[in-house]
Amino acid sequence: MSLPLISPQKAHALVAEGAKLIDIRDVDEYAREHIAVAQCVPLNTLPAGLNAGPGETVIFHCQSGARTSGNADRLALAASPAQAYVVEGGIQGWKQAGLPTVEDTSQPLPLMRQVQITAGLLILLGVVLGYAVSSGFFLLSGFVGAGLVFAGVTGFCGMARLLNMMPWNRRTS
């Protein structure tokens, strides 16, 4: 089952009429930037029902629309029996439409972006040092690449766990 896509402008109008706007991104993504009226209900904690009745409207969004589209069945079940929609383009589409968001740059970057930045820097460092200093530094790039494959296969990312413990990732209120 797929949920109908609606434009950010239409979603904004429905929210003004009382529709529930649900942000399914992780808490750290929400803390960094969100739509002011959106309620954060991360996808992995989404309950079977959002306490929405048959006459109500529930609108889901994520960062770009990929998570909401990929989980449409689960979202439709969570919103049932209410009418449910997905914001086209997610929060990125919302911003491109000129609609406001609340941004808190004192919050850390989302953890997966931190992993991507760190892994990319370590791989680049291994290649540069491998050419400039010693070919043994190429092992650094190989080690990071193997770690990313392991994380993809098992769902366990040691780099994410390590970065999550860093002081800059302590939540501020």
C-alpha cells in the first residue's frame, strides 16, 4: 500500500486546519532541525496506532521522502483509521517551498552524517598518506572500508557507537 504524496504547501494548509504532522526521523535529526508543529515519532519507535480517529488527518515526513515512501505500509497501519499522507520531498521539500523550520545549530549533526564525514576523512587520509609517506597507510582506508561493509551486513557500526560517546554528542536541552 502506498500513501498519497501531497505538496508541502498542501501539508501546511492541512496542518493549519488541524492535521497531525509526524516527523519519523531520529531524535538527533529532529533536534538539529524540524518543522515547528511536527511531532517527533522516530520510525523505529512508531506505535501500531497514533490515536487518530477516522475523521482525522495524519501527515508523515522524513528528510527527503525516501524513508516515508519506503515504509508506506507501516505508516498507513500506524495512522489507521485516519486519512494519511506523505509530504513530497520531506523536510527538504518543505524548505524548498519556502516554509519555515526551526534550526538549532547548537545540536550535533545527525550521527550518520558524522559517520559519513569521519569515514570519508579517514579513507582520504589513508590514501594521501599512502602515496606521500608509506604504502602501509593504505591499510587505514582498507580497515575503514571493511568496517563499513561489516556495519552494512550486521547492522552494528562501531564508529557510530564511538562517535555517539563523544562530548559534542551530549544532548543539550
